[in-house]
Amino acid sequence: MDFKYSFDDKRYHTLNYHLKNKFNEKIFKIALDAGFDCPNRDGTVAYGGCTFCSVAGSGDFAGDRVDPIPVQFEKIRSKMQSQKWRHGKYIAYFQSFTNTHAPLEVLREKFEAALEIEGVVGLSIGTRPDCLPDDVVEYLAELNERTYLWVELGLQTIHESTSKLINRAHDLKCYREGVDKLRRHNINVCSHIINGLPGEDYQMMMETTRAVADMNVQGIKIHLLHLLHGTPMVKQYQKGLLEFMTQADYVNLVCDQIEVLPEEMIIHRITGDGPIDQMIGPMWSTDKWNVLNSIDTELKVRNTHQGLKYKKEERVDV
């Protein structure tokens, strides 16, 4: 292939490749919990949260919210340096819950504290499209002028029937409006989608992927739905509304999704896992490296790559 996707012969545009080209060294993401809530839990838009979301607000591997941001950061950095890598720079990843769901002065305090940490070259902020008031967007635009910035927006699915079932509490129109607000300021947006949501078949998951491919977003995270103890989705599982994907079906689906994404879109992740002691299933997802290697192998067997089947289409409004 002429197009180079990574430093380790992957056939898709990896975040690692993008960051190393930009910063000329290894960049690590440090996942933080800034102590925010979610409008889907506190009654701002709904109660109970998304049915798949854990008590940690999908930040199961993030820092401890009782610690100040610099303390969380240092604890995780020290652990990473002892286990993996000793040299590199960092992106402070505000992962848990909704990280623009607070007054502007609170957001500023948290984000600036992270930027003051030695070695931090940028921020990644996970949030919802319905939590982007004008003053917050203006501050994000300011941040985008002086640091490397991603805003990660959870879409999960374009299908309204699924969104209602998982208590997403926003629709596709809201999502598009959130993306547009950010892109007016040239802020990089990463869309999150989840494969294996209750009631969704192959075609529905591919429709979500194709919709993201034609949005004005610069990155995507492809997650596998994993069911954790204590989440509202457990009740849906017990009622037979959820069937776990097999590893073979997931690998084939992700390869098909990679093929329809534009080459320039940065793929931040292609699977997801949860704390093994909280997992109900699918248990094969806990062997993340096996899943990643299986996807790489399937792409090579097919002799395919990201963008091979990308074709810009009319936006799908559902």
C-alpha cells in the first residue's frame, strides 16, 4: 500500500501515528476524573444515565476524583512509567462523566490545572453535544489556539429507537449541532460509536459508521459494548433485549467499518474493555490484544485498508 497508516504496519490511520508525526515523540493519554456529573443522571435532561454507563461514568480506568488533578495525573504517570514507557509527553484526558457540564469558572480551573503540569502538550475532553453552551465553546476555542485539543462526543448510534432504549437523551440533530459548534472554531472532534447495542443488527451499525464518515469530524472511537455489573443495562440483558456479539462477528464488522471511513480520519480506538472483576460479558473482550491482532490479521487477509470503500453520501437524518 502507498498510504502509511501507522509505524507498525496497521492498515488504518492510528492515533499513535498521528501524534508521533505531530510531536516527534511518544505521546500518552492520562485519563482523569474531574468530579463532574452528567446531565443524563442529575435531571438536567434525564435521570438514570445511559443504560450501558458504569458508576464511574465510563471512566473505569481514570484517576480517583477525590484527588486534585495534578495528584491523579502523577499517580497514573508513575504507574505507566514503571510498567510501560519512561519517555514521552502527555495528553490530559478528561474522561469520566460529562466534562463540560459545569460553570465555566469550574471548567477553567480543572483544564488549566492540567495544562500547567510538566510534559502536558494537550487536552482531550469527553462530553455530550447537549453540553456545549456558547461561553464554554468560546473557551474551548481559546484553548484550541494555545494547545493541542480534542473534544470527544459520544454519539453511540444514529438510530433513534436505540437511543431511546439506552436512555441517550439526545438525538442526531443535537449531535450534528454540537459538531457544527465546535468545527466553526476548527476544534478537532472525535465521535464515539458502540457496536453491539441492544436491538442493533449489522446494517444498523454500518449505517452509524457511514454517517460518521460523512460528518465533519476528525476522529472516531469504535467501542464494543461490554456489560458491567451495576449498570441499568443488566435489566435489559435479563429481559433478553441484549445478545453479546461473538469475537468473529465483531472483527468482521470492525474491518468493514474501517473500509468505509475516509483515510484522513484518525481512528483513536477499535475496541473497548472494562474492569474484568465487573464484567458480565462478552468475556473475550478482556483479551484486548487478541482482539486487536485479530482485526489486523483480517485486514491483511482481505488485503484491504481504511478508506478502500469510502464514498461520500448524502447525510442520513433519522
